Amino acid sequence: MNYNPKPIDTSDIILPEELLALTEKIAENVHDVWAVGRLEQGWTYGPVRNDERKETPCLVPYNELPESEKEYDRNTALETVKLIVKMGYLIYLNN
């Protein structure tokens, strides 16, 4: 396998508080989208992950996830928002 991931470096992007709060909402939504997909595939809640029985302990509301699982979703959301900003897009709240 010769795959060599090269994500765009976003380490120079510092997000304002408003966008950091947005990343938490995005992380929650990422989890919910994942959960819908799992449920549609026949997965159910189980105390430990079991691929054969399609059980996972992560089929719970976002606020009930262990911090380690939340961090995965948060990092995805954070890096996505930072990439959007780095590419020159503007994110603003339209009231």
C-alpha cells in the first residue's frame, strides 16, 4: 500500500470563539449522522463493540459519549471549519 495522507496544514488558523462553538454543534451532528447510518445498517446498542452482532456502545446521544469518542468528532469538525477558513471562505451568522 502506497497511500500517504497529506491533509492541508491548518495549524496556522486560529478560530474565534463563535466558530469554536459552531464546531461543537457540527461534532454533535457528525455523531448523529453516523448513528443514523449505523441504525439503517441494522446496528444496535451493545455494551461492547461486536461487529458480528452489529452492536456498539456508541449508539447513544452525543452528550452520553465518552470524551474520547467526542474528541474524534470534535477534531473532524474543527479541522473542517479550519480548512474552510484557510481556503478563504467566510462563515458568519445570518440573523
